[in-house]
Amino acid sequence: MKSKLFTYLPPFLFFFFILWLMLAADFDQPNVVMDIGHRVPFGDKIGHFFLFGILALLMNMALKFRRMNILSRTFHVGSVFVLVFAIFEEFTQLAFDTRTFDFADMLFDLFGIGLLSSISFRKFLVFKFHALTRYLSRRLLID
């Protein structure tokens, strides 16, 4: 069984990477990652898509794709946490002169979270299905 440290370390480290990017932007500090994003057309939107999508993917994997019901709909717990964080992060930009609040950024956060979560969940189901078929084939060979 894997240690909880190795299970939660990737989303934890990636979360702090995003915090580092946010703080650098909030205080108008030079940042190599953000400089690259500004040079690429739509780099800011692409960045939002992948940063929050990857964080949701890592959170969902760490939480073993646990689900919760909200308003009679089922969502991955990690995706909900990341979405709340992304929305909170976007609204905090209103407090800084160096930042710009943008609904399009939240939209790309949502797209990234939704798409990467759904793709990863499908792969997770395929992995579980293969594990089940291996288990059943061994049981049938033993019996």
C-alpha cells in the first residue's frame, strides 16, 4: 500500500507552485513561467486551463476519484475543491492593482477542471476494469 505522503504530495506541491505564481503576479514580481505565458497567444487562458485542470486531476487521483452530490448532481470532490479555489483566486485579484479580474479566466479554469477530470476518470475506470478482469481470470484458473 502506498504511503499517504506519496499520494498527497503531487497535488500539494502543484498547489504551492500555483500559489507561487499567484503571489508573483500579485506583487508584480518577475516570473519565468508567466513571461512565457505572456509571449504565447492566449497564453493566459491556456495557463488557466492547464494549471487548474492538472491540479484537479492530481487532487482527484489522490482522493481516489471520490464523489459528492451537489444539487442532485455528482461531482468529483477534488474538482469541487479546485473550482472553489480557482474562483476564490480570481476574486482576490480585485484587491490588487497589478491584477485583472476576468470571467474568461474562470471559464478556462472550469474547462480545464472538467476536461482533465473526465479524461482521467475514464482512464481510472479502465484501469479498475482491467484489474477486475485479471482478478476474475486468476480466480477462475484457481477454482
